Amino acid sequence: MENENTEKIRNKAGLSNSEILSERLNLTLAFSKRFQMSTAVCYLRLYFPLELSQTNDDELEPALSRKIVARLKHVLRDIDTVARINRTDFVLLIADITEHDCQVICERIIRSISATFTIDFHHFSVPSNIGICMYPYGSEEPHELKSIAKAQMYVAEALGENHFSFYNGELNKSAYRKVLIENNLPYALKKGQLFVQYQPQYCLRQRKIVGAEALIRWNHPSLGEIPPAEFIHYADNAGMLNHLFFWVFGEVCQTIANEKNRKLKYSINLSVNQLLLEYLLEEIANILKRYTLSPAQITLEITENVEIYSVKKVNERLHCLKEMGFTIALDDFGNGYFSFSDFIKLPLDFIKLDRDFVISLMKNKQHQSVISPIITMAHNLGMQVVIEGIEDKTQFTEWLLLDCDIIQGYFIGKPISFAELIDSIGEIEERVGAV
Ligand code: C2E
Ligand code: MG
Ligand code: MG
């Protein structure tokens, strides 16, 4: 996928990396056709080691990338092309080559870049995967060759690190779905294919709907509705997540501004990276002002992870947001990063117990005894507890016995459009109140 930042890197002739790749691909294929040669289109993905970002040295990754490109060029010939298309992905064009020889080259590439690199006394090894589509066997169409090679990279990825895989005429459907999602995502917002649904939240004490969580969805023209779990991480890799967050924030504000029932609170998901954005506070304040809304109407949900506990700036930012008047919820609580001493420093109003965590605890009678103390601890710290993923009446009645505050799950209601949410509040309160 074309990365925003890489797209900005243009050569002296004013061409972007993708334009150069397209020219080289057309030229190589024209030669291959003229002289009846076969050409390999290889899609290479690198997996930069985690230690690289943990060094906090911004110069290391560019230095490592330069060394990787040098090794790639060393393995390939002058007539071949190495095109970097984003931070982690390359397209390699290997002209006039048989499948057998290409196999040897791919083995060499993987071996070469997985061998240790030493930069400033740091040692790194970079695993990779390669997918290959041969011209003319796989396809004769340049764009299709790249997409098939990329899908084949996902097939290699499923085998583990440091594998390559050749397209054999049979397209792997789930791998190709990933390619379509990744390639089309940058256009989804522009083409108006993204939308927000709202999942109701029910307060057990007041016995009524007190809010709803805004959840993003993508209506893809050929794949249908795609859940966020399938595209959020691509958005993150492509540097689009900030854009998506502000879009969701604006969309929710615009929608609720027209709603007279202003007593409901709306939750919006926020990632740690967005929380650390310099312009976050200013931008959200502007959006709220545009729709004459108050932060008191919004809950920001931040997912429990290691950074939330370990990065000082995260804590400071959460305090700022809290002071502005937002409600703060810790999402997916129980995912395994819990650190009590850091947790109590966070300015939290809610913890949302993760669905899988809740299910596994409820299954095991011994573990059930852990839930009550968690709820009591949260209450003693002045927080409320939301239970996610309650699907049926049995689960609901189990949770009624525990002292939690808010229930969110299919039993209360699935994510629906805003109009449907407002229309269904009466019915939900009547149905659930009768249990
Ligand atoms: P989350 O914030 O924990 O959202 C709850 C997820 O659980 C939603 O999935 C919801 O549809 C699902 N769910 C709720 N009740 C039930 C139930 O009773 N049973 C089952 N099986 N599932 C239930 P969804 O919409 O697929 O979202 C998945 C995740 O994607 C969200 O988890 C959230 O982390 C992320 N996400 C969604 N929208 C956004 C967004 O606008 N921005 C960001 N950064 N992340 C988002
Ligand atoms: Mg959430
Ligand atoms: Mg959650």
C-alpha cells in the first residue's frame, strides 16, 4: 500500500516511488513480452524488530533500511528493480528469470537480510516474507501481478517468518481479501464507505440506557461490511489512524448535536498514539465548539496496554483530557498488562472488562471469585465497571448478582445506526427491565 510519507518522497523528475515502480514495471514487462522472457514480481515485507523502537534513537531505522537496500541490491542484478513502497514493504522486479532461479534468489534475499546487522553497537536481525507472481504465467496485467504477489506474501506469512511463496494459479481467498482491504483502505474515507454504528450501554442501577459506544465500520463495494478488527491495524501501519479518529470524533459530534436527548453519553475509541498527538486537545476542542457540544457528553476509551502504564506522557495527557471534562474509560481491561501501582495513578472513570477475560473467568468456578474483588477495587477507587459482551439472559442474570454498573453486549443491543438506537431505547429498557 502506498504510504502517505513515502508518497511524498519524490525523485528529481518529480516522480513518486509508486510512479517510478509503475514505469519500471511497464518497461520490464514490455521487454519481457518482446523477447518472450519471464519476469518475477516479488512482494517483500520486512518485520523490524521491536528493540529498534525501544532504543528511542530515530536515526537507527533509516540507517538499518539503507543497509537492507544495499544487501538487496547486492543479491540482485543491475537490470533488476528494488522499489520501496512503504516503511516495511518492497516490490522487486527480477527480469529474465525462471521460477527455479527466482527461488534461489529469494532464498538468498531472506538469508541476507536475516543475517545480523550492526549499527552503533546495536545488533539487529530482520525477518521477512516474500510472495512471487511470475509474468506471464500468473498474469500479464501489471497491477494484478503486484496484487497477486502481495497476496502470496500473506500466504508465506502464514507459514511463519522467512518464507517465500509462488503463485501457482490458485488465488488464496483470505490472503487476497487482506490485499484488497489494505489497498482500498486509503480510498474508503474519500469515497464515503466508512460509517459509525452505536452500541447501547445499560445502567443496572438506573435500569435505563445511559450511553452508547461509537464503532467504526466499512461498507466495501465488493467485500460487504468489514469489521474494524480486520482493518484498524492496516490503518495504523499506513499512518491513517489519526485521520480515522478525528473523522469518527467529528461524525459522532455532528450526529449527536442534532439529537435532543442530550442525556446520553457517547464513547469513542482512542489509541495511545493518538493520545500523544501534539494537536489532539486543540483539534477535539475545535470539533466540540463547531457543534456546541461539551466534553461531558463524550467518554474516551483507551485500550489497556503496556504503554498506558509505562509512558509518563500518556498519564499526563489523560489528566489533561479529564480536566477538560471528558470521561475516561480503560477498555479491554484484563488483557494481561495490569500494574496496580501505575493503574491507580490513571484518572479513570470506568474500566471495561474485556469479553474474553470475562468469559474465561465465568467458565472456571475457582476464577469467578476473582471478579468480585476487581469490581470492589474499582468502586473503592471511585470508578464504575462496564461488562462487555453479554450475549444472553443467563449471562445477564449472572452479572446482576455481581455489583457491576453498566452492561454492553448483544443481549442489550447490537451496534446499530444512530436513528435505530434512539428508536429502540424504549423497547430495550422495557425488555431488559423485565428480567
Ligand atoms: P471494543 O472497543 O472493545 O468494542 C467492543 C467490540 O465488541 C465491538 O466489536 C462490538 O461489536 C463487540 N461486541 C459487543 N458486544 C458483543 C457481544 O455481546 N458479543 C460479541 N461477540 N461481541 C460483542 P467491533 O465493532 O468489531 O470492534 C472491535 C474493536 O475495534 C473495538 O473493540 C475497538 O477496539 C476497535 N474499534 C472500533 N471502532 C473504532 C474506532 O473508531 N477507532 C479505533 N481506534 N478503534 C475502533
Ligand atoms: Mg471500546
Ligand atoms: Mg473492549
